[in-house]
Amino acid sequence: MANQPLYYVVKNKDAQLDNVDVSGDLSVTGTFTASGVSQTLQASLAYTDTTAKVLFTIPAGAIITGWTINVTELFDSDGTDLVDIGITGTAEKFAANVDVSTAGLKTTGVVAAQVGVVQATAQAVLGIYAAGGSAATQGAAIIIVNYYIPAS
């Protein structure tokens, strides 16, 4: 059935599609989870995000393989410019005090003990920016997590 339109209405939130070929655009509303496949989530963090911001939710069963912070516009306080990535109650669970005062990709500060660990429950990931001096007037970053869910 190559190149045939796919018409499938999912009325059960736990429904599963197996062996489906898709040609063209595919749009998914909600959370799309595929086991055995590397996946990526990303969200933006700005200089105005000085209180914890929900970035995305990592699904239960996910094994994190890496984190990256892509600073697209440097944060410009007159002190240290740091980002933490965590969850409620553990603000630095995934990354602690990542310096975002220069543009580019940042991988330092990632908590190595959390890479390769199965996330037993879904994790709402929070990001927060902290200026070490005067308030920043600019700054933007994309927070990226790579993970997979083992095939059963």
C-alpha cells in the first residue's frame, strides 16, 4: 500500500499503530512516543526566565543519552550567567550552573549520573536562568535532550 493516504482516527488514547508507512506530511497532536528510536525534545529559555519554566516532559521509561544547551544569543548580565535544568524539588537534577555568557553549544555542567538512567516516571523538566550581577537585557538558548525508550 505504498503511497496510499493514511486515514486512522484514534479515539482511544492508548491506541497503537503498527507497521504503518507514511508518505508526505504527518502531524501528531499530543505526545508521540516511539520505542527503540532515538528522540529529541527541545524548548527555548530566555533571559526573562528567572523563575522555573516548564520546558517539556520526558516520558516514563526514557533513557537520557545527552543534553545540549545551544546559546543563540549570549546572556549579558555584568556577572555570571548560569542555567540550571531540573525538576520540581531538584533544580539541578540534569544540569547545574551552565555558563551561558557566550554563544554556542554547551554540554558542560550536565549531571553525568543522570545520563543512561531509566526515568521511572514522566519528568516535567524545568529550566531557570540566573544573572549573577545586574539583570540581563538579552539572552536566548535552546535546551535539547536526547533520549530513547527501549523496545520491549
